Amino acid sequence: MPVKVSVVVPVYNPGVYIEDCIASLQRQSLPPDEYEVIFVDDGSTDGTPARLDELAAEDSRVRVFHQENSGWSGKPRNVGIAAARGEFVMFVDNDDYLGDEALERMYDYGVANDADVIVGKMAGKGRPVPVELFRRNHPRASVENAPLIDSLTPHKMFRRAFLDDIQLRFPEGRRRLEDHVFIAEAYLRAGNVSVLSDYVCYYHVRRDDASNAGFQQFDPAGYFKNLREALDVVETYTKPGDLRDRLFRRWLRNEMVERLRGKRMLALPDEYRRALFAEIHATVVERFGPGVAAGLPPTQRLVAALIAADRYDDAVAFAEWEAGIGLRAVPEGVEWQDGTLRVTLRTEFTSGGEPMLFPAQGAPATDGPPLDVAEAIAWVSADCVARFGTATGDLLLRERASAAQHFQPVEVTRETVPEGERVRLVLRVTATVDPATAADGVAPAGGLWDAFVRVRLGGWTKECRLGPAPVEDRPEPQAALAGGRTVLPYWTNPHGNLALAVDRAPQRLGLDRVTPGTVTVSGDRIEVAVPLHVSGETKVVLRLGSTRIVDVPGTLSPTADRTGAVLAAELPVAELRGATWRVALNPVPEAPEPRHLALPFALRATGATVRAVRAPRPGGLERLARKVRRKLGRVLRGAVSRIKNSRR
């Protein structure tokens, strides 16, 4: 079978952090004979070389190459390209990992769209990753019609023939931004680039010790010398004009302006900060015409102007003002409506922890920014008011375990709130969370999902948790059975932020509020009022347990006032006679691994009569067994958690 994908992993002293990478590569859904993994060890001095040799001896998909240390990842990746036998080559770093279906999905998507480059959705675990690029799929993307330039890391899939035809390889040696040079040329010379956004393909992980190469302080002179090489690539493959300015703007914004804003700038030691500012100033003056900064939002345009004018002290003063700006999002409503969760909230920027105030009259920042800091702040603030009609607010669900995140459909209204002679700019957002489609068109995986709010206005993009909700009047939505999942909206403790427990936390679903007195048995029919939301009649299964197990089909139907559901089933009375039966609810019988939620009552069948009674207390041996199981469960979960934490 021809190899479809060659995965190339440059390796240098990852220690235990490589284990998640290895495990994810071995779990891929692509058939084992259709992909290979090439580890290129760049002179590791820990136990990694022996670990990789052992792995290659056990797994025929794995090949290992050892070489003297080259100083950076470029040469190991090039060695991997030369050794690759696949139709496509995928680059993965040794401390990151892939989604289980990443190779299969990216390969199929690339083939279907005749792509030379496939960009898979990324999730950042303690590391920033592009967000806007992955709002939707882009089957035919380019630097002109999609924000591709926001993603310059190498963690993508490339058609090998494309790399060979244009002789594209990574710059080698001890240097920075070799991926920017490689990716920029790939984007500009590819016949097609496809962006796959409906599945998280790549998990970009920050190590606990923050020893990832990207987190190490760099030499400003060397860094911006390498950055100029990426700019050279853009100049080679574009003509002067709007497109070139737009591409250059990415480096001005991300690598220069953003390093000299707010808390990020202030966290740097003063001597290093001055050296960084000097190198950025030299690069801006040397390489960027006025059209590059002109397309930035006002706040970023102002910082760019301070850089170009070599006004270091003013840049620091503006950073001190920006450092106090934050975001607050207050939940106002959380309720189920016809199987979807409707979340309403208000959100606004804050300054110094208080609502941020703006001038009552706006003025668009059409002229050049003033360089006096007080005037600049007024200039930026007035522009925010003028552009408030374009402000955006989003609700994202972020999986706590993996950091995978998904935009939810929203409706946004904008409200200008007078505050003396000034105003507050408030966004009111209504989000609709459909458990059947909340994860980019499919149901979210079981686990805990946190609600985040994201606001874009005036050159600021801020995120925060949705909360805290005041304890005295916060909504308390019940759990729901929706989209083939049990979903419990809840408030985190102690912070009071909104989160969703999907197929988790059975003890918090409210089923403990059911009592024998709320159970009606008439003949062979049982009806129970349960505090669950369902949008319509839903098939479930009642599991009855005594000396044996009896599964009984049933239904959940919404109550007339839509405040709960009625569980109903026809009991096989003849089979139940002479025993007391514990009762559990299986809310999703078709699930691959059905869950059974214990109900706090039992059924006692005497002759032809069945009645609800309190659930019997377990016997001594059973109580001991449960206690041991709980203890073992805690020990195992703790061990697994420690292993995972040691690897990340």
C-alpha cells in the first residue's frame, strides 16, 4: 500500500514530553500501512535516542535518524523530507500532539481540494494559536482571501511533490523564524491551500517548565535579521502594493507592535526592552512604507507610529495605560429552549477594574496618530466610539482537558450607556448552544467545557470567562438530555463562571430530588417526574437490578410547563414479582458506552402490585466494595493526572 502521509518529528531533549506525541501518532485513524513516522534526533543528550530506537524496533511505521546537534529544527525537518516516502509530509513538534483523526481528515481534505498545503485547526494548551482563521473551513484559501498569514508555524501538511518541484526546504543552523521563511514561500507558491476548521488536528502545548524553544528570550539583533529573510520572501513573490503591505502588516503587528504593548512590554527587563525597541525601530524604518501601518487598527497604528518616531518613553507610557484594560462579561440568562441552551450576557471593557469610559462623541481615526500620549489616548478612545457599530462579541466553548474551542452562534446588540459626561460601550450577546452541533457541527465530547467571551473593538481583542455570576440572583438551569448528551450547565466553585458538564457529574443532575412519593405506578405503567429538560419525546431505557438485570424501554417527555420531564415505561410485572429492584436511567441507549444514572428509589413487586419504595441501603460487603472502588478510583485518577501533568 503506498504511503499517504509521512509525519516528520524533529527531536531534541524532550524527555517525557514526547510520550503524548508518540501516543497520538500511534492512535491515528489512518490505516497503519498508509502512514509512517520519521523521528529525526538532533543530538539529544537525554534518554530520547534509546527511547526512539526501542519504539522503531516495536513499530514498523517508525523510522529514526540520529545526527549531531544542528542548533535548531530546520535541518532535522529537511532530513525528514528527504527520507519521506509519503504523498504528503506533516510536521509535528516533539512536545505537541495530534487529534486522533488528524492525518486521515487532513489527507482526505487535501486530496478532495487538490491542495499543496493543508492547514488543520489548532488548539493552544498554554500557547497562542490563530482563532479567526479557523472560524470556518476554507477549501480554496490564499493569502488574498483568508488570514493564512496569521499561521506561520510549520505544523501543517504539504504535498511532497510540491516541496520537491519548487525545491522548498527550511533554512538550517542556529537561528530563528526558519518556519516563517518556509511557510511564507509555501503560501505564495502553492496552487491551493486548504484550511480544515471543523476538527482540531493539532494541539500546541506549552511545557510546564516553559522550556519550549518559542518561550526562550531571544537576541533581538539575530531575531530581526532572520525576520528580514521572511520579508525578503514576500518581496520576491509579490509586487509592491496593497497585498505586499497587507502581508508585511502581519510581521509589524505580531512580531513588533504586539511585543511593545501593555503587560507584555512592561514584563520585560528595561535593558532588554530598550534593545528590543531599537531593533524593531531599525526594521520598521528600513523595511516598511507608510501603507503597512496604515491598515492597522488605531491602537496598533499608534504604537507603530511611536516605534517609527523612536519615542521609547512614550511607548512605555502608552503600554502602562493599556495594561489596565481588561474585559468583563456578566451572565444574565441561561435557560433551555427546545433542546438548545440560550445564554444571554452583557460585556464591556474595563480600565483599572472599573467600566471603561469613553467620550460621548466619537471621531474616526482617519488622520495620523498624535504622538503625545494623553492626546493619543483621547484619539484612540474617540475612534472606539465612532467604530462601536462594528464591535464584535462571541461566545466560545473551550474543552478544559484539551483547550479545543468552538464558536457558538450569536446575536449582538450594542448599547451606549451615559455615565456623566462620558459613556460606556456595552455589548449584549445572545448565544445559542446546540448540544448536537456545538463542536463545529458535531456534539461535543464528554467532559467539562468552559464558556469564554471574546470581544473585538478598537484594536483590542480581549477574552475572559463568562462570570462571575452573583450568587443571589444567578440563573440555575437544570440538566438537559439533548443532542445525544446529558448536559449540565453549572457555575464553577469558587469563581462562579459558567461551564458545561457533558456526560459527567451524575450526582449533580438533580435526580436525587426524585422520591418514592413522586413516582406513580398504575397497573404496569410507571411515571416519574424528573428535573431534566427534553425538547420532545425521547426514547430511554430503565435498568432494573436485583439478582439479575432487566432493561425496560421508556420515554422522557416534557411537562406541560416545560419545567421538567416525565419518565414513563411499561413494566414487565410478571418478571419482577417477589423482589425489590434498584432503578437506573439510561438516557442515551444508542451510545457506544451507555451510562446508567441511579435513581433514588426502588420498585418492590408483590404479586401483581408494584410500588415505589426507598432504595435499600447496600449491605456491609457491598458498602465495603463500593468504598474500595471509590478509593481505587481516586488513586487511579490521581495517578493518571500526575502522569499527564508530568508530560505537559
